[in-house]
Amino acid sequence: MNQPKIYLLLLLSVLVTSCIPKKDLIYLQDKKGVANEVVTPSNQNPYRLQSNDILSITIKAIDSKLVGIFNNTDGQIGGVVNEQSNYFTGYSVDDHGNIRLPILGEINVLGFTVEEVRIKIEKILLEKYFKEEAGIYVLVKLAGFRYTINGEVGNTGTKTLYQDKVNIMEAIANSGDITVTGDRKDVKVIRRFPHGNETFSIDLTDANAVNSPCFYLQPNDYILVNPLKQKTWGTGKTGIESLSTIITLLSLATTTYLLLRN
């Protein structure tokens, strides 16, 4: 086999193996038919509070003066709502699973849902401080949905979204999307449980990803997007980039060969 044919064969083989196929870049493709049952926030297990979570708790009544002393800032989180203000005005769950409220003191919330915490606080208020006629209203929410994302995305770091439910597609979009060299077929989600951490894998190119237990995130999830092997090779993300790399290498090889012959 002469040199031109060898070069052509080498060129074609590298182009085929180095380019990133379109099917590896498209989200939620209908590969084998989507299952009928779809995981939604309503049929997932509710999130249970862990240490370092921050709660926003507001207590109201028909006469707001009656409950003013129970609230950090007269029942309102004033100013611009952001992670910094939540840190100072929210109620942080300590290492023992407790939060400390004005007048009520320490209340253990570890392993409780926010709804269970609401019921617990309301019960204490009605048993010790108020009658039903006072119209006590307690609102308990997580002070932002926090997650961390790293790897092949536009903007890594710890993010906070001010909504109750977040799916992985929203989290990735909020982080600048996965780069062309990111592996959409094997996105890792590391989730913290009382017994330790568990790692999930989700293929975001498959429409059945919506049925994954990690499609809907939980607060404090860690998302990791690893690079494709094409990035390690450094041959280019597209056919044009790969071709340019190959031409440069062939030119270098030819020049070296000619110099060695002379």
C-alpha cells in the first residue's frame, strides 16, 4: 500500500473516532419508547431535613403584634432575597439537627419534612401560647434550593434556585448547559442520606431519564459531568477541527521525514 493510501486511511479512521456524534449531544431522545409511568415531584419521597439546611419560618396571626416576638424580622425576610440574607435571617439546622427559634427555643427537625416542621411548630404554639381563635398561621420553607455542579458545564459552583422543586435539566440550564465535550450519557448525581452518600447515574440523551430517581433533584445534591474521551485526545470537537489537527500532524510528519532523508 503506497503512502497516499495510508494517509487517507489514517485520516478517515481518526475523523470517525474523534468527532462527537450528534446523537451524543441531543437531550431526551426517544430511543426505546418512553415508559408510561413518569416520575414527578408528587410521587417522589419528600425531602427530609439534614444538618446545615437553612429554613425560612414565618409565624402570622389575626393580630400581627401577638406573634411579632416569634419572628426574626417581624415575620418578613426584608430586603433583596439572596443567599446571604437567608444565611443571616434564616434558621440553620445545626449538627445535632436543631434549630433555635425566638421564645420557642431549640426544636429538633433532623429527618423531618418541612410540612412536619410546620405542624410541629404550630402545635407548640397552640398548646403553650395561643388559642384557636388567634388564627395562628405558620409557613415553613427551605431558604432556597441549593445544589452544586462541577465538570463540563458552562458555569460550575454552588447554585441556589428559589423554587420548591428542581429537575436536573433546570439545574444544568441554570449552570450554562453541558459543554460539547461533556458526557451527557453518564451524568453523576451524588446525594446525601442519613446513612451516607449514594451516587446515581443518569443518561440525559435518553427520554427515559425522566423516570430516573435523580431526575428531580433534592437539596444539596452534587452533580458531576465528566468529559468525553474526545477531549482527552485533543483532536477536536467537530470534523473540521479534527481535520485541521490531522493536516497539521501530517504536515509535521512529512516535513520530518523529508528532513531525515536529506
